[in-house]
Amino acid sequence: MVSDPRCPECNGKVSSTATWCMHCGVDFERPIDADSGQAVRDRHDGRGGYAASADDGESNATAVGLVVAVVGLVTLPFVTPPGMTLFYVTAAVVAGVVAGSQSSLAAAASKGGLALAVAPLVLWALSLVVPGTGGFSVGSLVPALAYAIVVSSLARSIG
């Protein structure tokens, strides 16, 4: 059980979010736990209860990577030029791998979402050089741009 945090200088009770002691006036990085004698580890870092517990920096982002890949597999066909099936499947898997390689859930959703947002633009550019994919079409760029804007906005709002 963790006791009340204490000032490392005078041992007076302080808040876990305090940056100075109201008893002796000393500034400190973190208060000291009375039981262990160690610095209190970010009891309150400004995040809500769920966000703090679900995304503690040690989260496994593999599940988020899987979700990003599935979302890519479902949505990319609508904004990909014709004849690019292998490429959009690869792009969805790569976006999932990018998400899954992150250290936290928020970073996984943000980075994976941004990778997914860039995918239709890369696929459109590839369609210009890959034979048999429909070639140049400005009309196919419009949905790709709209998709990139919407998905990148969602990814930024998460991260």
C-alpha cells in the first residue's frame, strides 16, 4: 500500500502532483513515497482514468495493428485505381505493421492511421508507372485525396 507522498527534504505531507513543498519551500521533481522512500511515479499526469490505465506506455499495440490492417483491407479498394489489388493489400498490411510496432495504443492508432492515410496516394502514384493498372486518371485522385484527408484527420485527433 502506498502512503501519502512526502517531501524529500522535510518529510512533510505533499500532494502527488506537487512540484514544491508547502512546509519548507523546496522544489522537487516528484514527492517521495513514505513507505518505499522512492519517488512517486506519475500518479496524476493529466489523463483520464481510462486513458491512463489503457495506455500506460507498455501496451501491446498488435491488436490496433490488426484493426488498422482490416480497416485498410475494407476501405482501400474504394479509393484505389483498378488493377491494384495486390498493392492495396500490401499497403493495408504495411499500415497494420506500422501500427503494431508502436509502443503505446495512442501511438499505434496515430501512426497506423497516418500510414493508412498515405496509402491511396502512393497507390495512385504507382498506378502511373505499373502497366495494366488503368494508367493516369485525375478522377481517381479525388477519392484518394478525400480518403487521405479524412483518415489523417482521424489519426491526428487520436494521437
